[in-house]
Amino acid sequence: MLKYILIPLLPLIAFIINILFGRNFIKDKAHWIAVPAVACSFILALSAFMNVASGNVININVYNWIVSGTFTVTIGFLIDQLTAIMLIVVTSISTLIFIYSIGYMHGDKGYYRFFSYLSLFVFSMLILVMANNFLLLYFGWEAVGLCSYFLIGFWYEKKSAANAGKKAFIVNRFGDFGFGLGVILVFLTYGSLEYTQVFSDAGSIAGQTINIFGSDVDLITLICLLLFCGAVGKSAQMPLHVWLPDAMEGPTPVSALIHAATMVTAGVFLVARCNPLFSLSHTAMNTVAIVGGVTSIFAASIGLVQNDIKRVIAYSTVSQLGYMFLALGVGAYSAGIFHLYTHAYFKALLFLGSGSVIHALGNEQNMQKMGGLKKYMPVTYAVFVIATLSITGIPGLSGFFSKDEILWRAYSSGELGKVLWLLGTIVALMTAFYSWRLIFLTFHGKFRGTHEQEHHLHESPKVITVPLMFLAFGAIFAGYAGIPPLILEHGDKIGEFLGPVLGHPHGEGSHLEEIMVMMTSVLVAVGGWYGAYIMYVKKPDMPLEAVSKFTPLYNLLFNKYYVDEIYDKVFVKPTLKMSDKVVLGFFDVKIIEGIVNGVPNLVGAFSKKFREIQTGMLSNYGLVMALGALCIIGYVIFLK
Amino acid sequence: MENVILNQLNYPVLSYTVFLPVLGALLLLFMRNTAMIRWTTLLVTMATFVISLPLLTNFDKTTYKMQFVERHQWIPSWSINYFIGVDGISVLFVFLTTLLSILCVLVSWKAIENKVKEFHIAILTVEAAMTGVFISLDFFLFYIFWEAMLIPMFLLIGVWGGPNRVYAAIKFFLYTLVGSVLMLVGIIVLYFAGGNTLDILTLGTVHYPVKLQFWLFLAFFAAFAVKVPMFPVHTWLPDAHTEAPTAGSVILAGVLIKMGAYGFLRFSMPMFPDAVRFFMTPMLVLSVIGIVYGALVCLAQKDLKRLIAYSSVSHMGYVTLGIFALNSQGMEGGILQMLNHGIITGALFLMIGIIYERTHTRVIADYGGFATLVPWYAGLFIILTFASIGLPGTNGFIGEFLVLFGAFKAQKLFGVLAATGVILGAGYMLWLYQRVFFETPNPNWGPGHHPLWDLDLREVITLAPLFALIFVIGFYPEVFLSYMHPTVENLLKHINTHAFAGEGLIAKHLMEIF
């Protein structure tokens, strides 16, 4: 069993070697260390998966990490069905992206640094999913945030990249603030941080309340909402979504691996992992579902009008993550994880495909300056279309299965569920529209870039296209792990596999309704395609007309609802101003230092006055003496 | 004496640790050659460190009692003894003191060119005095060390400091002295109230009237709060730190400001348990204000050293927050955080000193793009940045987490408020890092202008032990936590059993005061 510890350890070793010796010795051979390490992790992960599939659950404690009074927490690992799936997703996609990066990052002066950070990320992400307690989970959680910071700011000489990295870390800290308190509250409630113990005792506190700042709050709801704060930050849900689009400053393989396939899904993993807790609180569940639903439509609407190819995909990611939370919130945990798993493949593919485009165009990311790339980059175009068919939910590809399950579970879960289903369906329409818009703008029509760029247009090398093909394979077939029972009895293998950890959702609804939901989602997928086709292929003047007709709406969407501007005005600027002008300028300097320097100055001023009495002139002293004598005599004579 | 166990080693290890540096200082008086002075000091500090190591290795971790004790009559008519020993808390700070002293000598190797002999004498005497403070078990002895420490420190700032050094040195001295004088009054009162003895352990077993505890707590508080430094008596620290030479800043941040928190643990907790309970909430309030206030000021700082100095105010807020949470997680976290702060902030000041030798500026805006210019330096600095932010895997996380845990357990509101410091901390440290290391290199530096060079071997050696400790504690904090478990447990038991049972009763006693 101990060999499974190597799964995270191998990438860690690769990191240590590359970061220490990369600059002077390994240089552009860094992938010779990183790629085998992560590939071996993948093989070990497969073996762990097989082991779990045969009915074992691996739970090992390595050593006591922190001991203080009654508080104990270990470094320990749990590989159950949920972790096994995550292991496969993380290591398989990492391996492909590592290989892709050999080509994509070729010639970059930070080549060794790139592979170091990427390896450290894989280590951290594996710790996150393999932890058997909340604090080690938190360790992985923060460590992936650290790697994200490094990799977003990889080209740190660019101010925008440095800003984006910092922003990502700090925004995430807001979520982690709640998450950390949640972890503490879990221990204070259950006396342990280990999953097995906490979850088996989960129900024992149902109905208990806790006094927070004078009002009684349902304890389990509070715990869940605090934990969910962390998920909102890491998975870029509203209102903490602002960091993810900026995170596109990082190299494209990073966007694919960290900001699409793995790290940003950690929040989904967290909620799924804690399903025994969440299931006990209606309030918490509804919060998860609503935050997810609202975020998904919010982000999708922004994605409709963006021009930066990576930003479109980034908003798409935020939106799809919202979908996953929507699923979790209606109790369909395995549907959420299923979508996490299929999304990882098609979204990584979209990012890497866009990377291939950006690479060919010499770092151009504006889609308005692309067009007609179809004939120059046939492989990239083909995989892009596959990923788009998959994400829009066209039957037969991965995305269809998971998306359909989410919509059906939402629909069948009750009143709120129906509303969420409607929301999800509108999002599906938008998703289809912006995804096809991306394809049409990038690959169809005439090339709108410079001649220089056109002259250099080429398909990417094999080291880039082969990983794309593998991912395309996943984007088509990964979904067959969860065929709806409506189509194939016992087809929902992944749901059954995850059953022991995530339970089985119970909804109500007839077959007829299920077919109706399915038909609707296919219909909107086609509808979205048709809309984009009309606007961007048939009548290319239409977008401009639409913009001039709906200018305020367009501006609102194009400027991302001005959320960044609002945060800057309401939080960032006032905090900086207050710390400078009020806390430092007024309180520290004027008041405290005023007193500290004032007292000695006062004493000094007094003594200066007294010093002046001593003039050194005899006549003065004589006068004072005489006056004094007179006073005493007068006192004796008249008052005695 | 039931609280004392005798020396496990057959030689007076603690006396050696204190007096070897003094002996070294005396030796330096007879030297002229600066190279010889540096090497001698280095050897003396290293020897002191080696001599102090058996304190850790032979320490009995199962007991709270004083160990390696030495006790001799000194001034019998006033029942003053030469009485020293360590427990699970002080032993850690002896270790930190002897370790940081070596690094202070190393980092000053090229930075100090002026009055080299006097400088090293000051370093050695301050080392001896600081060690003495941590191991004294007699109030008279303690007070001598406590005050003795001020003189070389005053000189370090006032002679080898920056342009505004005289103001900073006097401010430091007066600030500390005001607190110390009140403590001296407190000690004299204790002497009479506790049965004409200055034995710290014996005085800790007496149960003083609540009214007396109240005033004595405040008298000692004056001395300790200035040292910590707690809000609002912190303003000496930024000036002292900024003006002090690198070695001085390291000593200040690493050891000297730990003495305030140590004083609370050694004196206030065992001697005035009722007052401690009574003042718990006010202390937590001041701690939380310190955490948030210090962090906010950091956001506004334009000077590298001043920023780190104010971050100390914030970090030391966690220390007092943990200690006054009055539970084992908070207290152990607080003590560990003292150690962590010594390691992280000590290392940060070493790093700033190292870069200052090259750039001769502390203004953040003069930097920029240093990750390109001095990559190894930048790599080490980012580790410190994240240790300071409290990222898991580093020592900062363990301390901060235990403190927040303890605070939340004790009084939820303070746990929540203190946790906001985690966000602000990330804000000011990452912003600092960006301004110094990221973006395009500042045209002032680099080839053709002002030459910069990356870390050399001496500097790497200076920094290495602290970086090792960051990760060792981060992954296996038991290395140090295991020393303090019994001591902390005993202290808390003492507070909980000795203190009057009900808060109401304390309040009633205190009503008489007003």
C-alpha cells in the first residue's frame, strides 16, 4: 500500500531536482525529469484505481503531523472511489499537458522553472485529493494556490502577469479565510479532522445550534457554509470569480491544467467529499445550488461577447464549474463529479487547442484578428470541433452524458430544481452560442491578421498535436462511463462506482419527462450553433448591428458587469487609502507618536523655562532673596 | 524543591552558555587585527551553540520541571541566589539565541567596517544577557540580565545604525526603561508579599490577594507590552529596526522582542492567575488590534525594513493572542509562533541586510525586477514570503493555525477577527514581493550601471539553518512542540485551579479596587 505514496512523491522529487539544478545544469532538459515522474504517477494511479475497483479502500496514516493538547492531526492518505477517479483525471491530463508543454514552452528562458512549478502543482493537487483529513486537504489546497500564483505570474516581467498572480492568491485567501475557520469548527464539533470519523459522526449533531455573535445558528449549516467559502474561492464562483479570467496571463498549458481541468475543480471535489455533512443541511445545499446556477449564467453571458480567445474559454470554465455546483446542490453528487471528469478532457482540449492557435499566430489572442485558420491547422481545427461538440452536449460525445444528467437531476429534484433546470438550459444555449462563435471567428472566414502572421501560419508540431488527439479521444469517449439508464440499463457505471462514497440521488420524474429534458438540451445545443452560424458565417455584419442596437447591454457584458471596477472602488482603494491616511498617517504618526514625542518635548519645554531663572547675575538673585524675605516677614507679622 | 530537578549533566552547562560569550568579549579586548576579531567571535558563538545543544538532546520531555538547574547562594542577607535552569519553553529560546548569534556575526562580516572590535563585543555581551534572561530563576539575576541587555543593544543601534540612529536608540532605550522601572517596583512589592524571597519558582506558588495581583499584573504588563511590542506601545520598534544594523535587527526581531511574551508566560501566568483571567479579554482585544493594525500599516509602507518591522507587530499579535487564549493549542501555537517569528523575520532581516549591502537603499520603489537580476536571492525570498504568510508546509502555518484554533476555541469573535490578518498578510507580502522582484528590472541596476551579484557562499551558509528550520517545523513541528507539552499543560492547570472559580468572584474582588 505504501507504494501509493509515491504517486504524489514522484512529482515532488522532480520539482526538487529541477528547481535546484535546473538553472545551471538541466536547463532545457527539464522535461526528462518531469515527464517520466508524472507518467509513473499515472501508472501508479491506474494501479490504485484497479485496486479500488476490486473493492478495497486504502486508508493509511504516515505520521502525526501536529499534536497539541487534545488536537491531533496526521499526514495520512485515503484512496476511495472518489479519490481514485480524481487520481486518474489529474495524472492522465497532467501527463498529456506535460508532453504538450515540451513543444509549447520550447525555447522559453524559464523552461526549467516551468516544469518545476508544474511538477510541484501535480504533487500539491495529488495531496489535495489523497488526504484523509481536512488539514492535509487544506495543505494541498494552499499549495495548489501557491503553484497557481507562480504559474500565472510565470512571465513575471509583465506587470499584468504579476498582478494577476497576486490577485489570484489574495482573492483565494478570502475563500480560505472561511475554509480555515470551517476546518477549526469541524474539529471543535467532532473532535477529529479525519474524514472517516467526521463523516460517520456527521448526523450526531443534526439540529444543534451554535451561538455566533449573539444569534443561534444551525451548527451543521455553519460548518458547510464555511467550507463552501473555500470552494467558492478556488472554483471561481461568484462573488470570488474575478481571479480566474485574469489567470489567463499564465502560459496556456497552465490554463489548461490548473485553471480548467484540475485545480479549479477542487471546490467541487471538496463539496462532494463532504457530502455527508452537506446532505444534512438544506440551507447549505440550496446555497451551493443557487451560487452554482447564478454563476453559470452570469459567466456564460460574459463569454458571449469577449474577444480574447482564452478569456472566452475561461468564462466558459467558470460557467461549467457553476454547472457542477448546481448538480452538487441538488444532491446529484456523482453527476457533479461525472461532469468534472468529462469537462477536464474537453476543456483541457479547448485550452490546448487555443494554445496551438496562439502559438501559430505568434502570441495573438484576439479572435477579431484571426479567422480562416481551418485550412492551415486542420488537426487543431478538428479537435476544436470535437471539444465544442462535446461541451455543447451533442449526443454521442462525453459532454452530452454528463450535462444531460445534471439537467435531469436538477429537473427531478423539486421546485427549486425546476428553476435551476431552466437556468441550466439557458446556459446550455449560451454555451453553444459562444463556443461556436469562437470556432467561426477563429477558423472560418478570411484571415484578419497581418501578412507577416499569415506567412508564418502552420500546423503545430507532433509533440503538440498528439496530446490533443488523446484529449479528443477523451472528449468523445470519457462520457460512456455514465450512460443514462434510460438508454442503457446499468449504463451509469461511474454513478454506481461512486455510489459507496457519494450515495445515489433520488429524484422523481417519469421517463417521458426525462426524454423531454434530453430533447430540450439537444435542441438548445443545436439552436446555439444555428445562432452563431447565422451571425458569424451567414451574415457577418449582424454582430456589429447588434452591438449598436444594444450598446448598454453590450458594454455591461463586455466589461464583465463592472465587478472588477466595483471591487477596486469599494474594497481595494479604500483599504489602501485608509491604511495610508488614517491608520499610519493619522493614528500612528499623529496620535501615538505625538504622545511619545510630545511628553519628552513637554518636559524639555518646562525645564527650559525653569533654566531661565538661573541668570547668573548677582543682582537678580539678591532681588529675589529680598522679595522672599519680605514675604516671610509679612506672613509672620500679618497672618500669624 | 519539588519544582526543580537537578542537572542531568555533570557540568554547569547553562553557566557555560552564558559566560562563554562574556569570556569571548573579554578576549576581544586584547585584539587588534579585525580578521582575528571576526574569527574569534565566530568561533565563540559557534562554541556557545555547540555547548548549548546538549540542553535539547538531554532534555527530559516528560516533565514540566526545571532542568539543568544550578543554584548557589549569592547575597544571603537578602536571600538572593544565583539560580538558573530551563523548562520546555525557555530551552527553545536559548537554542534560538545561540543560533541567531552565529548568524549575526556572519552577516556582519563585510557590512561592519567601523569599530569592529566594539561591535563584536556588543554582540557577545548581548548574547550573554539574552541567554541570561531566559534562564534566570531569581528575580534579582533576571533584572540584571534584563537591563544589561539594553546597553549593548542601545550601542548597536546608536553607533552602527543608519542616519537617524541616535533618535531611534534613545527612543528604544527610554521606551523600554519606562516599562522596566514599573516592573522593578512590581518585583520589590512581590519580594515583600511573597515572604521575602526573590525565587521565581517559589513566588509562583504563592496565591496573592486579587487586588495585589491586579496591580502587579499591570506593572509587569508595562514592561512586557513594550517589549512584545503590543499595540499601542509599538512605535519604538519600526524606528529601532529601521536604523539598526542588520545584526541588530536580527537580534531585535529574533530574540529581544520575544522577551515580552516570555515574561507573560514566566511571571504573569503563574503569579497572577486571577488577574490573567480578568485581563484575558482586554489582552485578546489588544492582540487582535495589533494583528490588523500592523498589517494595515504594512500596506502603506514605502520602506523595506519598516514594512517588515510593522509585520512584526502583526505577527507578535498572534503570539499574545495565542498565549491569552488560555488553552493548550493557543499557548503552544503562541510559543511556536515566537520561535517561528524569530526564524522567519530573522531571516527576512538577514536577506534585507544582504541586498542593502549591494543597493544601499531601503526604499521599495528603488527596486523592481530583482527576480531577473538576482534569481537565487529571489527564490529564497519567496520562501520567506510564504512562510510569513503562513503557507502550509512552512513553520508559519503551524503556529498561525494553532493560535487561530486556540483563539476560536476560547472566544469565537477574536478567532474570526484575527483570521482577517491572514488575508491582509498575503496582501502586503505579495505586493512587496511584486514591487521588489517582479516586472521589468529597474534601470538603476544591472550590468553597466550599479553592479549586483547573487548570493555568495558565506551568505548561503548564513541563511541555510533558518531555511532548514522553516521546513522542518512545517512538516514535523513535534521537533519543538514536544518540548513544551508538559510545561504548557502544567501552566494551564495552574491557572485553572489557582484562579478563583467564577469570573463573578474576581469581578467582586476587583470592585474593591475602584
